[in-house]
Amino acid sequence: MIILENIALRRGQKLLFSDASATLQPGQKLALIGGNGCGKSSLFALLLDDLQADAGDIRGLKGLRISHMAQETETSDLTARDYVIAGDEALYQVLQDLATADAAGEYEQSATLHQRMEELDGYSAERRAEQLLLGLGFQREKMDAPMSSFSGGWRIRLNLARALMAPSDLMLLDEPTNHLDLDTTLWLQSWLQGYRGTLLMISHDRDFIDATCERTLEIARQALTAYRGGYSDYERQRAEQMAQQQAQYDKQQRRIADIEDFVRRFRAKATKARQAQSRLKELERMQKVAQAHIDSPFSFNFPPPGKVSDPLLTLSDGALGHGERGVLSRVSVSLSPGDRIGLLGKNGAGKTTLLKSLTGELPLMAGDRTEGAHLQIGYFDQHQLEALDLDASPFLHLQRLSPKARDQEIFDFLGGFDFRGDRAKEAIRPFSGGEKARLALAHVVWQAPNVLILDEPTNHLDLDMRHALEVALQDYAGAIVLVSHDRHLLRNSVEQLLLVNEGTVEDYPGDIEVYEKWVLSANPSDAPKPAAQPTAAPEDAGYRKARRQANADRRAQLQPVKKAIRQLETRMEKGQQALESLQAQLADGDLYADSAGNELAELLKQEGQLKRELEDIESEWLAKQEELEMLEAGAA
């Protein structure tokens, strides 16, 4: 049992914890959540003895084997396989000593070391390392490549594999799903479900938390608070607490108002002075209840696209690849306003190749790419972070894009991404990874694209920012193509799934849950898994062709109805804005003077006309919604 008792910690001038307490039971799996900068990584540093608390005590760590996923990417000449095996430090030392003893002909020492190898299960180490590497998306032929030859994202995966390889009683994982695709995330989820030690994991992936963790530990207001269950359970319990706290706050505010009113009325009266003083003392003794608030610091919307064409972008019978190496063939994708497409497929299947071909960054090997007359693409991937000017401020980044934009307009926009005050004017070099990711996303949103192509946009983003992105995408009027390991974001942001697999791109008939079961049942590793799910019989080529045609016919049938609904929603929004503007004019008291009778009558007439028009549009919208539901039900 690990006990954190009354922990206080400052980093510089910032107080992270004050009287923070928590208990970690053996074998428990806990998610550690909280906004960026709240102290999650600092708590890890305390557990690793890299930091010392200003006050309080941590008990129960003595003698524990702790495994930690390093965030720094080092350069090593070790092969990927050996780098992972070295995560088991005791075993790796034995392997090195054994190689030295064998080379020196010290056979007695060698025999002792072989016995130690047995005790450490060393003879299975290579197989276990390979299983971890396969599960995390590495190809067998890459396992003997030096660690230094891999990119930063793949080195992070190697750090994760190394942490999983290490024998441990306590495992500390900091954002383990960053740089993982969905398939690999599902594999890791399955592996962690079978882990027998205590797991403490920083994560902003709510579905991953729900599937992996039995308790949620929140850092907020310099305190640690434990909740039963995963993130969904935390949200429910937190909402209940907030409701209770708000009710207590409202009750207390009414009592304070009563006391202040009594004192104000009777303080000067001799007969009531003592009672007034008594109530003032009650007010002083009263322990103030904080107003409940769960307001996110993030709030933004995509600007409405300007002129659009339909379709916006089309790939026809495309052959996609790099140089002469083909990756995907016979790819046909058409994007219209309102399309919301999620891409599924294992690592290396060609999802990024498809995205870059859609943007035009990667020329087609064959086929046609046709742009609509008013195409404006917003493309986000992790390379956007690398393209940021580290010596420029968030304000300067956007000003360079729009030199004629008003300063206040830029500041207001950046405020929605929580770059406020001086923070909007500071050079971004010392910013955290999450802050840089937010700025890169703001960079895309600011340009008002009518096609959004997003490759893992939630990496480094905390839960509040992920929620803000999800809300913004739901209101976005353009076309979306999304690749993400965040199942919650996929589930709530896309309407159509495409599977990139074995050189093809096809409509995926199931949902995220069906895909999850398929991936877990088909995973080649020996990681612990839930009970296997039944899979559908393989489809022959004729059936797949017929299904693709049926899906195409369905989209063609639904598209005009969806387009009509979007147009009606636009008309409703404009009509509502006009009505609100008119009602604001009618609120002017001067209108009701005798001299303004004609103007008042005209405005009232316009108000009545607008209300009738809105009612007609709403009726038409409801009819189209019913038509859409009937068509979708018929297709199902």
C-alpha cells in the first residue's frame, strides 16, 4: 500500500499541492487526471524520488520495483530489441556479465550466471521483447535496427515497450497512448488489463481510462480526490458533487443576504443592535462554500467557411504511394460539405498516405485528384508542432497569417484556446507540448478551412481541450477526415468509417465497438485479452463490390436530404440572429413614446413576420429530419 499524506509541493512560485492525500492499494489501476500544469508529472517525480515534497510524507515505496515510461527520447546504439530487454535492468546486467565471462573463459562464473538467468526468466526475454514490439506496431525486420535510427514518435514507443518489459510492482505511465494509433492503443489496453501490479497512469483518453482503470484520481485546486471507476464514472460523481455544492452555495448565499439585510436595517436601533452584532459574528464564523463551476478555459468554433463547391475534393481510382512504392490502389473518395469520415486501419496500412494524397502534398501515382472551385484545406498533424516558430508568440503566429486582422480579434480568438493576457504575447519556446499542440490547432482553425484533415489531433491535449475540440467539430459545416486513437472523439465526430487495409480503402460497415472487438480478436501478440468475439465470415470479392455499390447508392440518396437540412439550419440561424437583433431594438424604451408610434408598429410587424418565417423553416426542417430518419432506417 502506498500512502500520500498531507503533501505540499511548490514548483517555483506555483503551489501544486497543499495537504494532498491519497492511498494506492496493491494491484489497483488508477488514472491520474487534471488540467495541463496542475502537477501530474510532478506527482510522478515525487514517487520516483526525483523531487522532494515541501511538506507531508509518502509511505510504502520502500522495496517496490517501479517501472516508469520515460518521456525523453535518448539516442542509443542498442538495437530496438536489446533496448527493450535492457528495461529489465537486473537481467540485462546478467546478460552483459555472461558475455564477459564467456569471452574470458570463466566457465564457473558463467554457470552461476546461467542459473541466475533461469531465476530471472532470462531465456524468454527475447521472445517477450519481440511480442511487446509487435504489439506496439514494430515490424520484425526493424527490431535489429539501432534505436537511434527511429523517429521521435517511435522512440517514445520504444520507451513504452521498455517500461512494460521491466518487472514491476508499480508502473507509472505518462500519456502512453500519445503517438499510438487506434489498433496499438487497443493492444496496450488489453496488455494493461492483464497487468498484476499497481498502475498509475496519466491519460486524457476517456475510453482508454474506462477500459483500463478502476479508480480515478483527480488533481484540482491543489488537492487529490479519488473517485470510484473510470472517467465516465468520475464525470457522473463529479456532476453529482457539483450539484450538491451548488445547492449548498445557493443556500448559504441566501442566508448571507438575509443577515446583511437584517444588519443594514437594524444595526442603528438600540433594541436590535445586539442581534445585529450576533448575526455579524455568525457571518464571520461561516465557512464559505465555493460556487460550483466546471467551466473549461477553452471555447472556440470554426469560422463558417466562405464559398463552397459540392463536391469539395475528389480522388478517382487513385493509386497512392511514395516514389515507385505503391501503398493503396483503386482509391475513390469524394468529400462534400458536411461529410464526416473517420479512417480506421493498423499502423502502416496507409492512413497517412491517404491524408497526404487528399491534401495534395503527395502526388498520385495514377488516377485523378479534383479540387472544387473554392477548396480551402486545413491540415493538422504532429509535424505542425515542429513547424511552429519557437521564438514567436501565439499572437505573432496568427498575425503573420492575417496581417490586416485587428489585434483585439486575434486576442479574443486566442483566448478561446486559453492563451490570455501576457501568455498570448510570450515566445512559445518554453511552452509545454500541450500548449504547442493547442497553438498548432488554433493555426488551422483561424484559416477557416472548408475541409478539415486531422491526423491524431488530440495528442498532448487534456480532457477539457479534447471536449472543446469535439464540440467545435460537431458544429463544423465543412468536410472532416479524421484519424485518431481517441475512440470517444471518433464516436462523437464522424458519421462514416473507412477501413484502410491490405492496399484498399473501403466503407467499414460496423461501428467503433465492432472494430475494437475485431482488432482484439485478431491481434497477433500473446498479450492478455478478453474473451474472443465471434467474427463475421470472410467476404468474397463479389460481395464486397456489391456492398460498396450499395453504400455509394445510399450516400447518393442521403446526400440531397442532408444538404437540404444544412441549408435550412443556416436559414434558421440567420433568421434567429435577425430576430434577436430586432428584439434588441424593441427593448429600447424610447420606442414607446408617442412620437415613435410608426417605427414601433413597423418593428412589431417585422417581428411577427420573422417569427412566422422561422416557424415555416422549422416545420420544413422537421419534415426533412423525418425523411432522413426513414431513409437511414430503410438502409439499415
